[in-house]
Amino acid sequence: MSRLVVVSNRVAVPGENRAGGLAVALQAALSERGGMWFGWSGKTVRGNSGEIHEQEADGIRYVTMDLNRADLDAYYNGFANRALWPLLHFRLDLVDYDRGTREGYRRVNAMFADRLAPMLRDDDTVWVHDYHLIPLGALLRERGVGCRIGFYLHVPVPSADLMMAVPDHQRLFSPLYAYDLLGFQTQRDNDRFHSYVRLYGGGRIVAPGILEAPGGRQFRTGAFPISIDTPEIARQAAAAASKPTVRSLRTSLEDRLLAIGVDRLDYSKGLPERFHGFERYLERHPDQKGTLTYLQIAPLSRADVSEYRILRSQLEQIAGHINGGHAAPNWTPLRYVNRNFPHSTLTGFYRTARVGLVTPLRDGMNLVAKEYVASQDPENPGVLVLSLLAGAAQEMKEALLVNPHDLDGVADAIATAATMPLARRKERWNAMMDHLRKHDIHAWRKQYLETLENG
């Protein structure tokens, strides 16, 4: 079995509290076969970028690289998050394309390649993650790296016309042709990438899942829906029921039902639309007024970017308007919280909630949807209200699927979820949970790596 080398923007180094499901899966893969995890250190330094730090734990070598402020601003804050992120979430109107940050993005990827290439062996398997590192495979090939290199995109793929609308789109996306396997969240994403290559990318489709680049090089693509550590989430949620924070939440509800949303504060998550959908629920279903409290947890992200500051202000205004118009002396319909909670506490909140609200305007997958399902009490499960525009909707057909732009539809789904009989709740939950047990995070990474290595 070849050595595995994982490359990502951030590295889950030992001792850091970054043990999400993806980190657990990648560390398990690295532990099984020995390997290395390479990426940015998370440190911003004065002087030049590129200093390398190494540590080893449990047979895994962690190698990180420092970046200075100028490189970080161009590569990460600039091109990755102001141009690529909105583009890949179908928001061409928010794309801030700048040739300077575009060059900074390529420069940092070239620096990654310069540091990583000498560490690689001919029989390694390299697995590159996400939109921060699109050019890395091609840059490694330029430096003589011939081993298998795969790429996995964690976010959606937009339509071919949107991808083509970005200046220099072929220069930006053709480096993907240097990888041996491109992995996407859904078949829909895979098909949209095929359309781009055929219509605007200069390549052609040879067979299902096999593309040919303009120079004749063939590479493969496929859908590999990412998942969660299902048994661990279920165990964590059951244990969290006795946590003081979770008990305190239950007490504060005073026997009312709970609807919960947990999202990073980001325009792709559809929070203003969700708030308006909840308001429409209160208006359309007066018989349920006072029976359900909606808790929205939205930790701040990218607080120095103007779009995010505007979004935060907008949500505060909508929340105030809803509570001003519908609250009672002993009931606040919408609780809006801008802070982080430990993951183990969140699973306890999910288990408490009769309704899970996951209604992004666009999402590659959305693991909150899967975690909400895995956290439920099998004897009294809640109901997931899920956006059709999240990748998770392709797998979780038993959720109440909604269009997040249809406020009446979201309102009615909340009402249906709040009043759904136990037998129907169990039937829907069991179907989704069976799928999540079979298709967990470990099945995901094994399937991807087997496809990359065995063809």
C-alpha cells in the first residue's frame, strides 16, 4: 500500500481543537498506511512566506508552511474567498476578480508545490483538497512529480456558463486536468463540470467519468458524497443530553418544541430567507403560535469582509422585526445567537430539536443535515427540513425537501414537521439513518482512495 499524502489549506495538527469529521477520516487513512499531511500552518508571519514546521504523532508526519500577510491576503482572503467562493456558490454578482490576488493565489500554490515536491516519492498517493488548491496538481507535475494525484472539491460546481464568465477561466480551471481523479459532492456537480470541459474548457468526454484534456491527457471524475462519523455522532448526542447547557436549553423551552438551525454566517446559507420563512410560518399557522421556538446559531465568519458585516446587520434587523411582531411576555419566537458551541453540545441541541432547519441557497453537501439526523433519539426522532439546493438532498429523500426561495413552502414544511405523528417521524428517520450508517465518512474516504488508486 502506497504512502498517503494529504494536502489542504489547513492541517489538523495534534493538539489543535480541529477534530471535525473530515479530520477524523483523513487521520484514520493516514494512520492506516503511514503518511503526511501538508498545508498552511495558520500562522501569519512577518518577512517571507515559506518557513516549514514539522511534527510527528502516531506515525503521521504533519508539515505546515507559514504565510506572510500579503500572501495570505492575496491567496486566501482575496482570490479564494472573494472570487472563487462566490463563483462556486453561483453568486457571480459577488465575485471580486482582481488580477493581483489571482497572481497571489497562484504564487502561494507554487510555493506549496516548491516545498512539497522534494518530499514526495514516486509511489505516493497525493490527495489535494478544495478550491484553495486548484492549481497545485499541475504545479507539482511541472516539478516532475509523477505519482497519482487526486483532487476533491468540497463545494458545489456552478453551471458552465458561470464558470466561463470568470476572466481567464481556462487558465484558472485547466490545471484541474493534471489530476488523475477529480471528486465532487454530487452527480449534479460532476455533470456540470463535464459540461464546462466540453463547452468551454477545450476538452471532450471520452466515456462516462472519463475526460480528455486538449493535449490528449485523460483523467477521471466521479461523485463521492462526503459524510459524517455516524456512530460517533449518535453516541455523542445521547451522552450530551445530560450536559448542563443542553439541560438548560430544554428547561428554557418550557415544554415548547424546538426548531434549530446551525450555520456559519455566510450568504450561501440562506439565513435571511429562512428567517422570513419562519415569519411566514407564524403568519400562516396561527394555531401553532407559541408552541415552537426557533433557535438559530450562526457563528461569525470572515467578519472583516463587507458582505458579511451587511448580512449580520440584516439578520439582526429581521430577528428584531419578527420578535417585535410575534413575541409574547413569556415567549420569544426566534433566538438568534452569534457564538460557537462545542460540537458535543451542538449534537445535544440537535437531539432536543423536533425540527432541523437546513435551507441553504447553495451548498456542496451540508453536514449539519446529516449530523441532525444522526443525533436524534430513535424513540422520538425529529424531522429534517432540507433545501433542495444542498447536496445532501440527493441522498436524504425522506427529509421534507423545500425550495429556500419559496417562503410559503418553507413555512408549511415547518408546520408539517412540528405536527408529524411519531410513526411517520420514525419511518422517515430510520430510512435516512440506515443510509448514513452505510455511507459514513470512512466509507467515503475508502471509496475515493480505491477509485484513485485502482482505476
